[in-house]
Amino acid sequence: MEKTYEIEDVIQALNNLAWENDITILDIFDLDPTTSDTSIVIMRSVFMNRNYNRVAYPFRLAHEISHILYGDPSAQSVYHFSEFGKRGEELQAHKHAISLLMKIKKPASPLSFMECYKVPAWLDGYVSETFKQLA
């Protein structure tokens, strides 16, 4: 029960960050579980598929917010979440999402962070690096 409460606090912190930066978040509950979350930079909007569950909602939300906060608006105007995006804007959004989440609530360990947010295993080096930087 405590874990759920902490996750809800993290989600609320991300929603607050979005609100403070004029980013609209729309949760969509009737999409296929394989449909990716999407952010549209010019609209400063994030569309979250609440049925997608391979990666935890807070990590995906932090990722999509990161596209709007830190991305290059001239590079791309629409982003679709990809847990396997290892280059360019997708990799940067993954890194920023890790940092955002750890600044909101530092985990006990990199492994607990990976498990809690269902972070793709290939990002473990970035998780460990960020964990050490924030120590």
C-alpha cells in the first residue's frame, strides 16, 4: 500500500511540473495496450495511454514531459514513446526522465528504481550514473 502512495506522489509532482510549465496532460483510457504515449511539442500536450504497461506510467510521463521541456522543437514536432529508442531525442528524453524522477524521489538503489518504474534494462548504466551524481 505504501508503494502505491509514493507512486501517486511522484505522479502528482510530475503533474505539478507540467502545470508550472504550461504542459497539458491528457490520460486516455480506451486505447490498445500497444499504442504509445505521444507528446506534441507545439501544443505543449502529452497524451498518455493508461493501458500501456510495459514501462510504468510515471517513467513514461516524465519521458514525455522531457520532450517538451528539454527537446529541440525544430528536430521533431510529435514524439511517440519508444522504450527501445536508443538514439537522439528519445535517448535524451529517457535520460531526462531518469533525472526528473530521481530528483522527485531518490530511490534506495538503482535496482529499486529500475524495478519500480519498469525501466528497460538497457538503461541501467544511465540509472546508475544518475544515482551516483545525485548522491
